[in-house]
Amino acid sequence: MSRARNSLRAALFLPAVSPRGVRFRVPGRRELSARPAPQEPGMEYQDAVRALNTLQTNASYLEQAKRQRGDPQTQLEVMKLYLARIGLQVEDLDQLNIIHITGTKGKGSTCAFTERILRGYGLKTGFFSSPHLVQVRERIRINGQPISPQLFTKHFWRLYHRLEETKDSSSYSSMPGYFRFLTLMAFHVFLQEKVDLAVMEVGIGGAYDCTNIIRKPVVCGVSSLGIDHTSLLGDTMEKIAWQKGGIFKSGVPAFTVPQPAGPLAVLKERAAQVSCPLYLCPPLEALEEGGPPLTLGLQGEHQRSNAALALQLARCWLQQKDHQGTGELKESRPGLLHQLPLAPTFRPTAHMRHGLRDTEWLGRSQILRRGPLTWYLDGAHTCRSVQACVRWFLQALRPQRPSSGPEVRVLLFNSTGDRDPSALLKLLQPCQFDYAVFCPNLTEVSSMDNADQQNFSVTLDQVLLRCLEHQQHWSCLEEEQASPDLRSAPSPEPGGPTSLLLAPCPPHTRCTSSLVFGCISHALQWISQGRDPVFQTPSPPQNLAHPVADSGASVLREAAAIHVLVTGSLHLVGGVLKLLEPSLSQ
């Protein structure tokens, strides 16, 4: 058994003995929470979410999709069958006047900008996105707000029972998976609530995604492309572009932002195959010329590309639906040679300006200032998005007044799936953190009391061991940049508190100031040291029996300013927000 495994076991509760004879406490191998049986509708939101959680998780859906990805038509036909079982036909979705958006980086932000702009025109909007940060009902929004627990509960049970009543032993007549169910529910809710339009964010990819049963969207968009979900979408940007271009429809205008030449050529080819008019968005600067600069509600230079795409999508939708106030056209410019025709350059209307300014999208380039602590929250989880996150974080640090005392920088990180944590962590090193903290995407070690946080796709051992691997990657990167004053952390002390995991150094490396905690709550407790006026634990922070934890706690208690970057996973950011902003759970 590896020393890393023993370190993990030292953190939790069941007694065991390490090969060196030291007494440890270990968990039994178990799921993060017991899978509950479907419950009868008691009209309680948490009951509905627990029943939803009995369906396949997103990870299971990914595995199924990987097995069946050779025949995308099968995926779409199965989704159509599910749609019929809840009493809808594909043609019914035409009523939703859909804006369909995909991409690797920024598709959620683009959706948020687009929805907010169009809501400013007095339109009733629907917005379907994933993943959720705190509560699953965030995925289905009406007029920018998550549907209420009561509305979620009502529509959930209506669909759940329709599907239960029509299932049989056929694989195509079973219950849909988690993401498929929520997609069906979004269509159902938007039709029931009679929205004027629905902004639909693709889950993963495009061609095989279950949102792609949409037959006639009003307009489609592709945000910035990058490498992600390689086991499903392919390991090159060209393969990923092919998947994303799968949402293009004949005669339906589509827009994209500047992309590398290879992926852009693939998008162009995909559009030509289905006679889809595809346009390249001019930069936001071109729309600002001759007028005041545009103010964005979302921070970071990378959001300008998302805003430029959102403006084109919103304007196109308004034009297609014969709405007034689409912005005065400027002098047109020729498209780029051998690429795509350039989308129109126009003067954004007051509604568009206000929409961009008023857009909110939690967990993306978000800053929370709490006394001496400043929390920087960004769910970046690809190399390109982490690069953008680093630029935003360093830029956000610059304008601040010098503190009257020492400042401390802390990284709180996790990554999941098939992403390369070493590559992501290497990109974060220019931030010059004093401490790197790693924890799984669990608000507490047990999530039984909150169905929104339950995850059945991994075991507790697995997520904790991954965090230990993250720490080892960080230590290796630090070793590469080792300096004479690099501090070395000793091996874990047996008998320490159950919340703290302290990994041994990987062979031939020295540990620096990095720690692993068993859950987000324990990590935040150590980082904040009781100094965040909102996040207050029932008892004061414990004196942890480890030199790095103890000395770090003293530094954090005495620091004049603490800057904490939370990144690597939207699920991690969601768990942090749940604890720092309790109102989001209400």
C-alpha cells in the first residue's frame, strides 16, 4: 500500500495499521452517499432531487455516450422517443424560438449575456445551462432566475411519473439519464411557462448532445474552442470543432468568434455541408468605435469575445423575429481572406448596452470581498480558460492599494474527469501563491443532508486520492523551480484531526506549503481562520497537528490581506459559493 494511500487513511475514521506499524484511521470503501430509492411525491424539493439523483449521473452518461458515439443519429432518435413519452414532438420545440450555443470556453457566459440582452427588450426568456453551482434548479431559468423549488417539484414529478409509466425492458424505453431528464424537463417547463425564447447551452460537444434534437433554432453560436472532454470529443481541436459544428442547421444563421485556422476550417466545412450561413464575429472594439466603451457585467478580458458573440446572436434573433431596435449598421468590412464572411458591425442599442452591463453569471470571474479576505472564483477547467483566469486574477490584484501588513495568496484547486491537472497547475504558477490547498468537490465529507450536492459516480477514496495526486503534481512543479529558501514539509503526523490530509512527498521531491483537506468546508475553515464575517463555523479553527498547517494558520491570522483563487472545477466553485453565500441555498 502506498504512503499516499496511508496518508488518505490517516484522515478518517476506521482503525488500521500502516506497513510501518503506525496506527491510522481509515474509511471503509463506500460511495459518497448511499443511493436512495425513488420516493413518492411529497411535494418536497429535496425529495424530487433525490429521485433525480437515482438516474444516471453525468459521468455515467459520458460512458454511455462514448460507447454509442459512432451513431449520433441513434442518440437523437432515443431522445426523440423520450420526448414523445412526455407528450411532446420535436416540432413542438420550434415554438421556443431557440438560440443554441456550444463551444469549449465561454459558452455559458455567452448564453448569460445573450439572455440578459433579450430580457431587456421585455421578452420572457428561458435559459437552460449546466452544470449547476449550488442547486440543480439553477439549470432551468425563467427571466434569468432559477425556477422556484415549488415549480421544479411540480414539473419534475409530472415528467418522472410519465416516464415511469411508459418504461419497459427495452433500453430505449427505460428512464433517461440525469442530463437527458433535465433537458426534457427544460423543454417541458419552457413550453408550459410560454417563454418568448429559450437560450439552450449544449451540455458536451454538439453533434451527439441531447439538446441537438432541436430542429429549427432561430440562430446558433460557437464560442471559443479548446481541448476538453477528449475521451468523448477527440484529442485535437479539429475533432472537437467537428463535434461542435454538429449543431448547425440548414438555413439557420450561425456565428463564431476567431478560432485557430484548423478548427475554423472544420466549422466552415460543417456549415457548408448543411447549407448553414456561418459568420465570424468582429471584435468588440469594432462595435465600440464611434461610441462610448461597452461595460461588461462579467470581468476579464476574455469576456469581450463572449460579449461580441452574444451581441450578434441577440441582434440576429431580433431581426429574425422582426423586432425593432437592432442597432444601426456601420460601414461593412470585408471578411478575412480564405476564412468566413464577417458578421455585421453595428452600434449596440441602449438595451444591448444595459444587458451586457447587467449580466450576472456566478462562479465566472467573480470576486467576493469579505474583510481581510478576497475570494476570486472562476470555474476554469481547460488550459485556455485557466490561462484567461490567471490573467484576470493578476489584473484584479494590480489596482488594489498596498496593505498595511503582509499579504497572502492562496490557491484552492480541484480538477475532475479526463483533464490533465499537471498542465492546469503549471499554468497557475505565475500567480506566486504562498499556499496551495486541494480538496474534493464536497461541501462536507457527507452530503446526505443536501441532495443537490450528491454524486454517485465516484467513491470517497477516489476523490481524495486524486487530491493527493494534485498535491504531488504541485510539489513536482515547485521542485522544478526550487530556490534556496524553498521550505520542506515533513510527513504527516498520526493522530491529527480528521479533516486534514497531509500527503508525503513524492520520491525525489520536497513538499512546499501545500495541504489537502477532506472537504471544502474544512479547507475554507483553515484558509479563513474565522476572519470571513459570513463564513463562520460553529467552533473556532482547530490547532492542526502539522507544521505547515500550524505555521500557515498563524500567517493567515496575522495577514493584512488574504487573496484566495478558487479554480479548476465549476463544481468546486459551486461548493465554495454554497458556504460563502448561504442565500443561494434558500
